[in-house]
Amino acid sequence: MMVKAFQPLRAGRALSVLNRALGVAEIPLRALVSNSDVPSLWIIGPPRSGTTLLYQVMVNRYDLTYFSNFTARLYLAPIVGIWLERSLLRKSNRSGEYQSQFGKTPGWLGPSEAGAFWYRWFPKGDHVHVPAGATPEEHLEQLRQEVYGMSKVRSAPTVFKNTYNSMRIAPIVEAFPEAYFLVCRRNPIDTAQSILAGRIRAAGDKHVWWSLPPNQIDKIRGHPPCEQVVEQVYYVYGQIEEDGRRLGSSRFFEVHYEALCNDVQATLSSIEQFLGRKGVKLSVSGQVPDRFPVSRGQKVSDDDYRCIVRTVERLWGGHNG
């Protein structure tokens, strides 16, 4: 039992040592990367809104640079990680692999949120919102070099998905003026239920906060869980909308989960048209399903469901899409 207990610890230490070594080796590579006009795509939205599914569809359909589960492990050296991935792992057709659990996908080439990478630049904890001007230019430049380097190795635009990036829109635009955001929308009643169920599966207790905290986290912390999950969704969308008004709504495109599931090809066509108007052309590299089952209906207790519906009606005024 002691040997088994120490195995993950040793593996974690080995990965940490490897990252530090490769990170040092990557410094001169970053210095060789000049600024680029390669577009970057950012999938954002509250948890359980369809962000992972859209991410999987995008990387299976198009030739895009992204964080795979392999590359995400080399969070201090993603340029080297992308090169090693191309050298060691053949890109297989993953069109049938749409499994995920709390944003985590299977397989070395499955798309990853790459949390450890983003935490190099942005805060952890309850207060993760980053306003404009808060990130040092030196850090923005390092982030630019890392992302542009990844894109150059793959010779393809980048796409990233991390729900926490919904609270980092301002510094993302500061670092990447050519950034475009795909905002995942889902019926808030279904989204809130899924978050509440996720709390129970992840922590065994619906009272334990789970996933992305909005900027209003201190305000809603004392509310009942059935209200918190709705407010979590509401305030995340509110922050995205606020940043859209300030930074230019033309760089944001909404993708509705239900529409994506019902007609994948039509949704992708609308994304292509949106990006085409910006001069961005996506190169098709694989096949994807025409549709996915839509997860709807009551998923929580009667009391929690009624509370969620009441809170959605209060916050959205009956317009809950």
C-alpha cells in the first residue's frame, strides 16, 4: 500500500522536474518568436454550458493548434510540447470520442483546459477576475510568445477552452488583439441544474462551491446552493457581456448548446461565416457527427428544481433562452 501511495507522488515530482528543465530550454525559443497576426479563438462561458463539446468538435473538424492532454502536461514548455506531440503522436481521427467529465477528456490527444498553463499568468482562488491593465506587460509578452510559438510549430490558428478565461477577457485582448471569442450559451435552468449535480458528484455536497467563481462570489457565497448556481451562470454571462461592450462586441460570437447538438454542421457553418467576415479561414481536417443528444429535463430534487426556476425567472425576467 505504501508503494502504491508514493507512485503518484513520484510521478508528480518527475513531471515537475521535467517541466522545469524543458522550461529553461524553451526560453531561447520564446525569444525567437516575433509577434504574429495568427488569429486566436477562445471558447468561454460558464461551466456546464457546452464549452467542452464545442472544443472537441472544433479540434476534430479543423486544423487548429490546441492544448492536448499531452501538451498540457508540459505547461512550462508548450512550444516544446507541441513539437514533441507532432513528432511522437500521430493525430488520429477522434470524431467518435466525445466523452468528458468535468471538462476532462480521454486520450493523449484529447483537448485540455490546461489549467496549470493559465495559472502561470492569472490568479487562482475565489477572486479570479482580471481587469484591464492589471497584468504586467512582461507577462503579456511571455504569454504571446508561448502561444505564437505553439501556433508556428503547428502552422495553424490556436483555439483554447477554459471556463476561467471568461474572467480573463481583458488581458487576453491586451495580449492578443486578434482574439475572437466563442461564447457558449445554454438554457440557464439546465446549466444551473448541471452545476448543482456537478457539486454533488465532485465533492459529495451541494453546499461546496464548484468551478468558476464570478466577480460577485463574495456577494452570493451566503445564498442557498440552488440560488448560487443560477447566480454563477448569470454573473459569468454578465461579465462576458460587460467586456463585450467595452472591448467590442464584434469579436464575440454566441454558440447555443441546443443548436450545436441539434445541427452540428449548421452551427459550424455559422462559426465559419463569423470568422470569414474577420478574414479568418478555417481548414477542414476531419469529420464530426451531425448531431448529439441534448441533455434536458429535471436533474435535481423537486425543491432544488423549483428554486432554480424561480431564481432564473427573477434574474432573467422570464427570458431564459
